[in-house]
Amino acid sequence: HASAALLTEQDVDQDGEKEIVLENAWARLTLKPSVGAATSLQVKPGGTELVYSGGKGRPTLLGDAITQQGAGDYTNQPYSFQVMQNTDAVASVKLWRRGQTEKLRWITITKVITMRADRPEIEAAYEVHNEEASKETYTLGLWVHNELSAAEQEVTYYIPLPTGLTRRKVAGGPTGGTEYWHYDMARGWTAALAENGSGVALQFNYTRLMAIYQYMKGASRTLEV
């Protein structure tokens, strides 16, 4: 019999909009085009949800912003999307959005999310494009917002710094408002590990990294690149 394709479109949260679900033996990732980001990452075999904020708001993974603007033209905004591949071996989807305000009206953020059946890594390939019609050269920073935690579990965040590997343990349940900026990252990765052994590592282009940012308030914990 034929194996199932890795990508399906289904109304996961019963709000009338179909989400894009990528699933293999290691993870199930749900992308919601109306907010331009992932709203769920469940790690197998246990199905632990790692995009979590204690029911407050809508937590996201791979949410976009331009550093100079902050949350604005691209954050929790609708993206166009196109399924590029969908077989039992590989699936990929392209999402993109053009800005609307001032110079950002010339700037389109595109990301291609790819999952393969034979490996646990999920690839997010980003492009920030400046339209030729802008007739200007811009220096802009891409800010990727990730809310990574697990319900009522202690989570350890791993931050490689020149002084060594920092392990920041954060208890489950609500916390007060705390933030951390790390401008001196020593490697191009960071990670979050729940106490039940479920976790995720983020790997990125170290040569272009400005900082890792963490914000923690209530049940929300971010790990932003």
C-alpha cells in the first residue's frame, strides 16, 4: 500500500481555517497561515507540546519581525502560502508576506519549511527581499520569535556563551517578568529541554546572529533569534 504524504491540510483548532500539518516519526508541526507562523510543535513519541503559553494568547514558533520595527508588519499577520512538495519522503511549504508601512512596503519575508521522513530536523529557509522599485539599500535585522515551553514542567534552556554552556532552569507554572539578552553567543545553536526528555534545538547561521533573547512572564517563555 502507498505510504501517507507528510503534509495534510486540516482545521486543527476548529476555527474554520485549515492549518498546514507536517508530520513524521519524530514530530508534528502545525503552521497557521493567518498568523504566518507555527502554532504547535509536538515531539514524539509522547506528543509533548513545546509551543506553549499556559492558555494565554496564541503562542507561536517561527514568528517573524524586523528588528528595527519590532512586532508590526509581519507579526501575527496573514501570510500567503504554497505547498511546494508533498510525498511520503519529503514535504515543503512556502509562506511569504510583504510589508505595508514606510520602507517595509518594499520588503518581503519568505520562508520555506521542509520536513523529511528519514530525519528529525525541520528546515526553515528564510529570504528577506528588497524590491528593486524601492531604489534604496536597507540594512534590516530579521527577528524570529519562538515561544518554547511545556505545560507544568521544568524546562532547561541551553545558551552557549564564551564562558561556557549556560543551563537556565525555569520551573513550570507562572513566573514574574524577566528578560535576558545574549549578544555574545559562542555557537550557532540554542535549545530547550523539558523534564520529561522532550525538547528542541534551534540551529542557525552564526555569522549573521546579533543576539539570543529570552522573555519570561506568566507561563510564556521565549527563545528568540
